[in-house]
Amino acid sequence: MVTTLSPETGADPAGRRPHGKTAARVGVTFLVVALVGLVVAALVLFAWMVNEEHFDRPSAEFDELASVIDTLPGVDSVQKERWVEAPTFSNPTSWMAVTVDQAGLPGLLDAACTTGYPDAVLWSFHVRTPSGTDVSVNGDSPSPSAVSGGTRCPDFGFDAVEVVDELDRVAPGLAVQPARWDETRFAFVEVEEARSAGFGHLLPLVAHAADLVAAAGLDSGTVVEINSSSLGVAVPPDEGDRYLALLTELADEHAVNSFWADGRETNGQARVQIVAPETQHAAIEELLRASGLDIADLPVRFLEQ
């Protein structure tokens, strides 16, 4: 028996598919491509957000402000950037970094306080002093709409001029960044750590902690925190002399070249961490226990040199 197969329903005698199915496939392909494009765009946008990608938004007014700052006495260099970020690409951020000598700092601050530039500015000042101290301070000045009137001075959280003057006097040759990290602490972060080992060069900050707090115009109960690769301590106002005596003896008599103890937890536990020769460990721990400091009873961990 011969069986005759009829053409598939909806297909022409030549076997071609109907236009409707072709259109549907094209539509699905277009949808897939569009979805892939959206995913790629979302990933790119996310990468921009995570990496804080900057997209330049130049401004003639900002360029003019930079030109004015660059002509001020004592100003050595000016860097600037004005940008927007994903995902809104709006509300440009204006940042200006100025290198200035100590004598020129007050004039620079006056110009920053009285600028007619209409947006908020993030300021970074790098101040060089006659004694070879390099001081970096960061602050921001609000936009005119954010203040009721008067000046728009950069807010550093302390008196920058007086602190620079004091650092020039008591800590020649250091490169530090003073900063307010919270309401109770005044921090000094070592910016350039070119020294091979040891923390002796940072001890003037411990010795003059109270003087630096007073120069900053802060409450006398403020804790001074010193943060570097070789020293991390938080010095309360009533423990400065004892901290200085302990650290001096550790460095001079027991070959301690790194010491970290700020009273806060590391990996879930507050502790003192020290780098020193193994032969000195017992004497160091005994000295710490007898110091009378708040950290005297914390566990001690000796790290490899």
C-alpha cells in the first residue's frame, strides 16, 4: 500500500517555513540580544560604581578658582578635578589639592573661605614647613546654598594653621596627616614611611600630645592616636608621660622596633602586638605589666621580625 504524505500544515509545497515563525524567531533573537546588552550595561555600571569611576565635568568657574589659588603667595602647585559618578552622573564633585609653604597657609585658607565658586569643594592641603615637616590636611567647604551667610571655610575639624605651626616646632622632618576620626580622638597618620625600622622619630608626637590637642583647639580630654607601620598607640591626656617613658625604654633598651596597642579589638580581642628579638620578650612583657597604663593587662602577642 502506498502512503501519500501531505505537506506539514502551515508549510508551502517547497518546505519553506511560514513568515510568522520566522518573525517570531527574529523577535526572540532580538529580545535575547537586548537582554544580554542590558546585563552587560548593568555590569559596566556596577563596575563604575564599585571602582568610583570618575567622569570629567569641567567648569570655567572652577578653572578660574584654580587660577586664583595658583597665584597666591607660597603656593607651589595646584591640582584639581571636577567629576560625576555612576549611577546618577549628576551633582559634580569638585576637588582641589594645593601644595603651599607654612607662611602661605593663612592666605590660602582666606581664599578658600571667601571664594565665589558656586559649588562645594573638597580641599587637600600639603604644607611644607621650614623645619622639614610635611603636613597634609583634608577638609571640605560647603556650597553657598548650604550656609546662611558669611564664609565657607574648609572644615578640618581642628585649627589647621595652629597645628601646622606646632608640628613644625615639635616634630621636624615628619610627614604626617592630622585628622579627626571621631569626637574623642585626634589622629596623626604617618604619610611617608621611608625609614627602615623603629618608631623613635614618632615619639615627639607622644611627648607633645597635649600641646597638639591645645593647638588644635580641641577639648583637653581628647585622645591622641598615632598610626604608622611601626607604631600604633592611643594616648589619653593623663598617660602621655608614662607612654613616652615606656616606648623610649622599649626602643632604647629592648630593641623594640614596632609596637601597636590602641585598646581596640583586633580579630575579636584587644591586645598588644610587638616586634622585638625573642631574647627580650620576657623583659618587655614585665615592663609593660608594670607601666600602669590602661593597656598594661592586655594579652601580648610577639610578631616575627
